[in-house]
Amino acid sequence: MPGPPEGELLLSLLVRFVLGPLVRVLYRPRVEGVENVPGHGPVLLAANHRAALDTGVITFTTPRKVRFLGKAEYFTGKGLKGRFIARSLDALGYVPVERGNAQAGLAALEAGRKVLEDGGVFAIYPEGTRSLDGRLHRGHTGVAALALSTGAKVVPVALFGTEGLQPDGARIPRPAKIRVRFGAPLDFSRYEGMESASAIRRSVTDEIMYAILELSGQEYVDSYHKRPDDKSA
């Protein structure tokens, strides 16, 4: 199987061996339990979501390349600038997915499933959006669907302090005390072949959320988080 184009390989090396160490020196994130991330095979990172920069923090503190979802339009820019942005996002681990339509949720799950079936690491925020009140909210069952359909080990992740990196109104990241805790992998192989049962997906999701809760110590709210601009019931 051919490797990535030379330009993409160079960007990946730049991100991991130059930008990553620079971020670690500037922000000095405290990382705990990184040995809990399996060194090979499919891994699903399930994290609490406190800030827009959570994705970058996970990228630079995880020993393996992590894939995330990214808006497809970010990958379609024209000219040298557009190609550079697209390749940079790929080097950072983003997977392009269309959003804003009825099939968006299914497309997101399919993108994550492909990463895991290829033996990669995929990160997801089960709450669906970042928490604006600092509490941990009920998880959506997509995280369970991915775990059950791929057999991936689920590693719960707790982020601390990332909301202080770029407060509302700040244009550039600020110094903040950041901590990342990786929990012990969760194995749901006992539910093999049962992923179509909604009760099983709910149970698995709740178990994952409880593992995140134990790591983060946040107050838990047994309802989905809604942003102020979300008018849905």
C-alpha cells in the first residue's frame, strides 16, 4: 500500500515533532495515565468537552495519531492556501464530514467507524457539544454504536483547565493550567452482536459517561446539553 504524499508526510512530521513539543513546552500540560492508550489496534477516545481547543490538547498529549471530525468545507479551499489548509488539517488528524443536513449524524459515525476499522484512534465528545456550565451532561449513544460495531477499546478521557486557554473574546490562546487524564480501557466485547439494541447502546453510553465522570469529578446532569441558540425541544 503506497504511503502518503511527501508534502503530507512532512506536515505530519512537523505537527508531531515540532509543533507538538512546542505546545508542550509553552503550556506544560500535565498528563496522567497515557499508558492506558493501547499502542496498537482500534481505540476510541471518549472525552468531556470543555473548550474549542480540546481537540488540539488531545492531539498533542496522545502518543498515537488521533482522528477527529472536521467540517468538509475546510478541506475544499482553492489554490495553494486551500491545499495547505486541507493538508494541515489532515496532518492534525481531522476527517472531513458534511454537516448541517439530515444525514450528518450518520456520516459522522461512518467516518469514525472507518478510522477504527482501519485500526486507528478516533476521538469523540459524547456530550455532542462543549459544556458551557462546566458540568458533564448526558452522552449521546453514537459513542456506543462506534464501540460496539468495531470492537474498539474505549479509553475515557478527562480534560481540565482547557476552558481557560481561549476565553470568549480572546483572539489567541492564553497560558492556562491544563491537565489530561486517560482512564483504563473499557471492553464491551460482552455485547458483541447486540449493537442494534437501543437499550444496550444506552447502557454502554452511560457506563462510558460514568468512567469520564470518575476521572473528571464534574457534576453530572442526566440531560443532553443544549447551547443557548438551540431552539429544539
